[in-house]
Amino acid sequence: MKRSKIWILLSLVGLIILSVLCVRWFTMRINTDFASEALLEFYYDDISISVTITDEDELLLLKQILNGRLYFRSDLHCGFTTDVSVTMTNGKKSITFCPANDGCPLLRIGTSRRYLELSTESLAKLHEILGKYGMFFPCV
């Protein structure tokens, strides 16, 4: 009798742990609320751009584009590189996004295997902001 109660209890604990892990896995969202500036980097051919955005309107727009997006894990091999990146930071904490340079609406998070997908509208807004600073996407 005691053994069956122990097994039932262990099964319930295992189920709870599994449920928490599943919820965590499927609700991974980006949070950029902490950022007080954005560092844009673009190194392509002979172009070398590194600029910090502190303009509140542009920073807010970047946060709106990225914040709350679900991300997923994958082994994608699209045109992602940290040579083309947007780093949201407050000086202590940061998160880097690498837009695909082949027109794909995905962004890789740093050098990880985590990605997020932007809508066509959000991708266009992101490219518009980046374009203001001389960043371009030759394959788009």
C-alpha cells in the first residue's frame, strides 16, 4: 500500500516537473524592456558600421518589433552572422539579434540556435531603421 502511494506521488511530481518544462519550452518570449540603447553593427565587404541608437523613438520602435516574440530552437543555416547585428543593452544586460541577410524574416539570437520570426511588416520596419544608418541587405 505504501509503495503504491509513493509511486503515485513520484508520478505526480514527475508530471508537474514535465508540465513546467513544457510550458517553459513553448512560452519562451523575448524581453527587451531593460534596454536603454541599441548597438547596430554591420560589417560587409568594405563597409564597417558600428553605431549606438539612443534616440527614444527609434529605440521604442525596435523594442516593439522585438519584444514579446516567441523564439524557437532549430539548426537553421540561413545567412546569419554577428557581423550584421542589433544588440539591445542597458550596459549590464544585453541580447543580440542577427537578421538573416538573405531576405528571410528570421533573426538568430546571438550565436545560439534560437531564432525568432518577424512579420513582413516588422521586418520592413527593422530594415527601415537599419537602412537609416547605412546598413543594407544585398539579397533582399
